[in-house]
Amino acid sequence: MSLCLFCDQPFTEDLDIRRLLLPGKSKPSCLCPSCRKQFEAIGPAFCPQCGRRQDNGKICQDCQKWRRIYQGNFLQSQAVYCYNQAFHDLMVRYKRYGDYLLCQVLQELAAPAVKKLAADYFVPVPTSPEHRKKRGYDTVWEIFNPLLPLTPLLAKKAGAGAQGEKDKKARMQAKQNFFLNPEFGGTITGKIILLDDIYTTGRTLYHARDAIETAFPECQVESFSISR
Ligand SMILES: [Zn+2]
Ligand SMILES: [Zn+2]
């Protein structure tokens, strides 16, 4: 018997064939089957630039706008889950109400796609210092830390606020709040994958990318978000 971290109900896990074949290799699920069903995978058709679900494989409107703003220097991004009601509820509980254990649900959802990521560095998008202090943890770091070797390359200015608390227009007009983490000494070359929980407008990830590109112009930066 396991306890579902999303609905707090006990459930019996269906032991799938993989777990029978590889005992001890996969962790027990922290989501009951009915909660798991609420999280909708993106696909089969999605925007090839940001991973947003679509009914065709064309570049989405958001990305067309980024292409105009950045004159073709666009950010290649991928995502795995639709930002539906279940995902929204999960993030509100994890980020706004500080339900720390829910990072395990996010890890379980992200793990299969994360295992396929290949880069020289994995850089999580940082939380602002005041949010980190209030919650006692960095939300994105905690999700990805057990899954990948992380490099704390970026920091976020104090007083920047959270994107999730702004409407779409305010998000788009947000100023650059990321800078190179002064505790990180050294130089970086090769491919970097930025990691975030949600890709909403793309503003955050583009700013994070810009901060890295300014410091290390030789690097190739892509991004991954659990939801889009
Ligand atoms: Zn459940
Ligand atoms: Zn797109």
C-alpha cells in the first residue's frame, strides 16, 4: 500500500512488467493511477521550438514573436506535460503553499524525459532570494537535483518577484533579473540545458539564456521545462 502525495489517498500499485524485470531499479510511484491520469502528456503534435501542444507541428504564435524579437536567435526548448488544471494545482501547492513533498511528484513526471537529456551542464532557473528564504528551498533546484548533476550558474536579483504572480502582459515586460552567480568561478564551454518547471510566455527562459550567452558567448544554450 502506498499513499498518493497528490490526493492523500492510499492505493495499491500495479506492478508493471518493468519493475518485475528490474527489481529495485524503479522507485515506487507517489501518484495513484487516477491522479496520474490527470497529468496530460504533450503530443503527438507540438511546436518544434518550445514544445507547446498544438494540432499541427507549426511554430506557435509565442515563438513567432520571439523569432521577431531575437532575429532568429531563438531558444530551442522542450516540455513534457500540458499546463492543465492538475498541473496548475500541483504548482500552486508546491510553490505558493510550500508543500515540499510534491517535488517528488514533479520528479516522477519529469524523470523519463530528463533521463534522455544530454548536455555538458544542466543549469536550473533560480528562485529569487526572498522566495527561497520564505520557503526554505529553491523550488526548481529541488525538483531536478536528484535527477541530474546541476550547475548553479545563475542567480536572481532580490525584489524581482515571481513570474507566477504576474499577468501575461507584466510577464512579457519583466526586466532581466538573472545574473551570473558570483559564487560560480570558472569558465564554461559546450552545451547547456536550462531547467525550469513551467514555460509560460518564455520570458524567464529567454532572460536566463541571455544572461548565460552574454557571459559565455561560445556556449550553446537550450532549455527544458516540465510543463508548457
Ligand atoms: Zn491520488
Ligand atoms: Zn512555440
